[in-house]
Amino acid sequence: MNPRIEVDLTKLTENVSIAVRQCAAYNIHVMGVTKCFCGNPEIARAMVDGGARMLGDSRLHNLAKLGEFNLAKVLLRIPMISEAEQVVELADYSLNSELETLRALGKAALRRGCIHQAILMLDLGDLREGIWKSDMQEFVLKASEIEGISIKGFGTNLSCYGGVIPEEENLQQLVNISREMETKFGLSLEFISGGNSSSYYLLEKGTIPEGINQLRLGELLLLGRETAFGDYLPEFHQDVFQLKGELVEVKWKPSVPEGRIGMDAFGNVPVYEDRGMMKRGIVALGRQDINPEGLMPVESTIEVLGGSSDHTILDLTQSEQDYRVGDTVAFQVDYGCLLKAMTSPYVDKVMIL
Ligand SMILES: *Cc1c(COP(=O)(O)O)cnc(C)c1O
């Protein structure tokens, strides 16, 4: 069925193995992050086979699909109070930054007769989730008194909202603060979680601070891309995923519309460059499935001109291939596009072993 996204599970396992080996050299283990593929267990299996020690996802819906794996599961998005019961049921650990939420989790855990394990998030300046440095001591003092909660680690998340790059200095702060809290409050920490795919370049540089013992990796494993600078790393496969769409129209038309230009379907006023007559293809894929900006045609002579909810328009003029209606066109995808394609019920997911 078209459109479809093909997932090469062997390549994914290889990517995970490479990252796991590199991390192990620094006593760091890999949490495989499954949210970009909605916790699909077949894809998660490739992460487990590659040596991921834990699985993390931002949504309980997705964690619920990972029951077959005998690995610790981690809820990555700081929990909603209203989902506390399900959090303690489905996640072995959760990332946290609010005392109210920890109290709700503690109560839910006690009702279930268990202890919920929390990793406290420290905001080192990226301004997404996390406890601000100067509030840490008071927070941990109160958090460590909550019944049903055991503080098992500290972590941080960078490069997500504020675009702050993980560096030796800010990650060293994470280590120092974690150690200080551990001593002061008699905690026994399992993890110092040093971030996502944007921290990986520090391993390659060999300067990741000692004491960090976990990275939470999604994009690096899936697309072979580190995210501090956006570099594709040559030792990783970049083509684990390939999206295929079908041409529903192929015609020679002008490159500039005729008539007065108003707004497009999304309220923007488009601007065009006149390139003369063009062989234009329409693929049955749209913003409900992908971001046209995140599509990279495998055949480099093809250019993506744009798209609307259900149509993506290509310039096929330079292609050597004689594309016709009914043919498929293959694309690599960026992270945002992958997320959309994997989430879209209109895109078939095809596993390749
Ligand atoms: C999504 C997410 C990750 C993984 O990020 P990548 O850039 O895909 O490696 C790690 N930690 C948290 C808290 C996340 O939400």
C-alpha cells in the first residue's frame, strides 16, 4: 500500500550497536527512545537487539506497547498528575520536575504497593523541563520525604527548546549537583542522565564529564544524526527509514501560477521563481503525513516544490527517469517528517529484516 515507510531493522540494530559500543567506552549506557515511532514493538526490538539497556518514551500509550520487553521502561515527558496511576503501572522510572506530581505518583505507587523511581530533571538553561539550579536543594529536601517515591537519578535535557548545546561545563554542573545532592540527602543514585542525541558529539570528542552514565538516544539511532550541530555521522546508517509515495499526476506545466496570487491553503502568500516549463509530479502524500520541507528525495535530481494537506509537488524535470503516473518516488526524511509519517495512520509501516 502507498504511501509507505520502510524500516530496515538490521540497519537500526547496527546503529544501536555502534552507539552502545561507543558509550560503553565511557561507562555510559543507552536508553533507546521510542517516541518517534510511537513505541512500535518491532522497531523497539531492533533497539533492544542492538544493546539498549532501557526503553524510554514520552507517552504512556507507547510504553503500554512495550510490555513484552524485560527492560526498564522510562516515561520521558514529565507526567500529568491525572495519569499518575498509569505512570506507576506502566513505567519503572519517570522524569520529574514538580513536587505536586511526585506526591501524586507517590500516592499512586503506595496504593499499588510499590515504590516509584524518579529521575529529577535539572534545567541547565534550555528552559524546557527541569528544576532551576538554585531551587535544587530545597526541591530534593522535599522530594526525598515523599512516601512511595525513590530518587534514583538526575538528568537534563538540552538542545530542545532553547537550543542550548551540551558542553563539558554544563554537564559537569549536572554531575556536581547530582553528587552534592546524593551526599547531602543520602540518596543512592543509579543514573546521571546526560541528555539526548545532542550530547553524543562529546563522546566523539572524548570530553564527556565522568559520572554521566546514561544517554537517552532517539534521532542518532534512527537517522544517524547528532543534534547539537545537525551533523550526519558517517559511521551510522542514515537510511534506516525510507518513505515511498505514489505519483498521481505527472505533467509539463509552467513553473509560475497563472492568475492573481492570494493565500495558499495555510495562509501564506507564496513567491515563485520562473524556471520555464517544468515536468511536475504530484505525490499522494501531504501535511497530514509528512512535512514537505523534511522530505529528501533519494534521487538527488528531484526537487520538492511544496505541498498541501494531501499533495506534495515535485520538480521531475532534471530526473533521468521517465516518471509516470503510478510510479513511486522514494524519500529520506528528517526527524519531524519521520515523526509525522510514523504517527500518520495513512502511512503503511513496512518492516524489512
Ligand atoms: C525525545 C527525548 C529524548 C531523545 O531525543 P533525541 O534527540 O531523539 O535523541 C531524550 N530525552 C527526552 C526527555 C526526550 O523527550
